[in-house]
Amino acid sequence: MGARVGAVCYPDAATAADAFYSSHPQTFAYIGGGNYVMSYSKGSNGNWNYRFQLMNSQPVVAAEYQLVTPNFPACTPTDAAFDYVTATAIFSFFFSFVVGVWFFSKNIGMVIEAVRKW
């Protein structure tokens, strides 16, 4: 059973958490006379952390909190959303191919006649 993040179904909750947390950008803030960077980072133990880092003369980690993997909605790989763009491209290609073959077949007599006269 997979885990859904947005419109994508991932094979497990850990992969879904990686996709979820890595999609969040860093946030910058000026709090109480210091410049802070808030960001998500993956620790050496494989868990995700939320880190507050003071960015003055020397970067110092002010606080770091270990995050719990959220409960993502369950999904199966067959639950994938229908891709209308790809379906339209495939339909357009084959429709154009059929029209081209029809046009060529309709006018092949003129091509053969022109070759005979030449």
C-alpha cells in the first residue's frame, strides 16, 4: 500500500515523507536582532528535522526538532491520476498519421501518373 502526496502515489510512507519535506523551501526571518533560516533537513538516522539556524557571523543551530512522519492518504499504484496531456499528444499523433495516410492514398494516382510521364 502506497502513500499519496498531492497527486503522486509513492510506494511507501518514507518515500512520501522525503518528497513532502524536500519540496518545502528554506524560510528566512529576522527575529530579535538575528537573521534566522528555518529549513527541513534529513538527519543521519534517516529522520526529518526542522532546524532554526542563526546566521550572524558564524552559523549556529539555535534549535532542531525531530519531525514525525505524517499520515499520508493511502493509495495503490493503479490510483494514478489520468494524464490528459499525454493522452492528447498520443491521440493527436495518431489522428495526424491517419489523415496523412488518407491524403497520401487519395493522391497516389496523381503521383504515379506524374512519374509515368516523366
